[in-house]
Amino acid sequence: MEHAFSLPAHFSSEQERLAAAGIDSWHQLADLDQASLRQLGRSPGVSEARLVRLQGQARLVMELDLAPGDAALLLHAGIATARGLQQADPHRLLQQIHRLQRQLTGRAVPLIDLATLRCWMVKAAAVAPGRSWN
């Protein structure tokens, strides 16, 4: 499934720089090599660390077919790779995700449930062990 490449407003500088470089999809961002990412990060107003975080999000989106918001939530919870998700304790991770969801969205958005998290973990386990986006 192709997810729209739209970043939150606080990433506007990064999105503008990525667009100027012809990067307009999660797949392109996930495939970007480290040297190119560093080069983009040297642009005025653009943070290399934020680009690295966005690339981690892009890789989760592509590898696990997650919605970009769900991939961002996993990153905030300390899960940066499919392998990390596969190895996580589901109950502990769910507690951490719920805490983050309440902090970030309040109670307006339904919390991720254990079945959804387990589905993500199954997808993570199915990702080929040697697969790399670089």
C-alpha cells in the first residue's frame, strides 16, 4: 500500500529540502544512502538528525506497511527497526505506546490495541532477516 508522503508542519524545512532533491515518497526516503542524507542535512534550516529520524520512519512504513503515524509512534517508543519490534515485549511496548498516545493526542484518538501490535510484530517477524534499505 502506498502511503501519502506528507510530513507534519514542524518538518516543513525537511520536507521542502527533500522535495527540492526530488524525494517525494516514503520509498525514496527509505532508499536514500547515508552520504546523500548527510548532504541534505547540511542545508540551512534542515536538521540531519531529523532527516535520520524520518528515514527510520520511512523504513518502518516500507518494511511493515505501516501508516506513517504508526511508524512515528513506534519510533517515539524506541522501536527503530523491524528487528527491534520483533524482539520487543508486547505488553511493555503496548504500555509505552499508550503512554505516548495519551501525551501526544490526548484521549481523542483510540489507543492501539494488543491485537494490532501483535499484527505489526508478525509483519516484523516476516521481514527477510538480511533485508536492508541501503
